[in-house]
Amino acid sequence: MSDCIRDARPDDLAGILDIYNDAVCNTTAIWNETPVDLANRQAWFAARAEQGYPILVATDDSGVLGYASFGDWRPFEGFRHTVEHSVYVRGDQRGKGLGPLLMQALIERARSGGKHVMVAAIESGNAASIRLHERLGFAVTGQMPQVGVKFGRWLDLTFMQLLLNPGAEPR
């Protein structure tokens, strides 16, 4: 189990890169089909920092065990209170409770940052991720059949969302 969850630092990027590329190559959690290089993750890290959005990591003595982040849901001002998140756990750490810990920390960061809605876009066959999100209070808000393809098959997309600050007035 993780020794800590903290803000990511540039020296965490190699571990983040390994987790990301494992998800690209072996799962339908990321619909990219081509692994990325360190420069790609450095640019992503810099963009998140510039936008003021967090990247959280779970670590222990072996390095980065998982990471979570959120960013703009859509690039229009009217969506400024809505974010879309991602959470990924190293292959040898899946099923050990890191996903919920990272998600809870990320949700708190979004709430304290004044965000109103957190969106999840999950491959519909990923029952474990859908259950995790339901346990954290997310509700299914939409299904989009066959909108993606990976590993030679069509992928369906399930949208879920969590109201972070119910009753908040728009600003």
C-alpha cells in the first residue's frame, strides 16, 4: 500500500510514463494505441501546472504506484466549473485500494478548488471502474455505443458525473 499521496514532482514523470504506457498497450482505459515518450508527459505536466490543475501520485519505496489528475472537460468558458478526471494504478498494485484513495484525494482537491462537477468517461466494459465511481457517489449520465475502437473491437463509452458542491450558486 502507498506510503503517501502527494502532489507529483518532475522526478515522478518516469513512473507516470510507465503506468500510462502500460495502460495504452494493455487496457482500454486509454483509447490511444501508441505509447508516448517522456517529452509528452513533460508537456502534459507543464500544461496541468499552468492551468493550476493537480497531478497526485501514490508512492512507496518502489516509486510511483498510481496517479490521478483532472483537467478541463471542454475548452469553453461555460464549462469552467466542470472537470474530467483520470486515475491510473500500476499493474502490480491494482485491486489493492489505491484507486479509491487517489480518487478521494482528487475529489477533495476539485471541491476545494471551487469546481462543481467531475466527469468520468469510462469504457463501458470496465465494470470495476464503474463500481468504484458508483461507490464514490458518481451517477451514470449517458451511454455512447461504439464511439471508439481498440484491439480490433468497438468500444462503448459510459459517462458518469459527481456533483461536487450541490447547491452552489454559479459564478
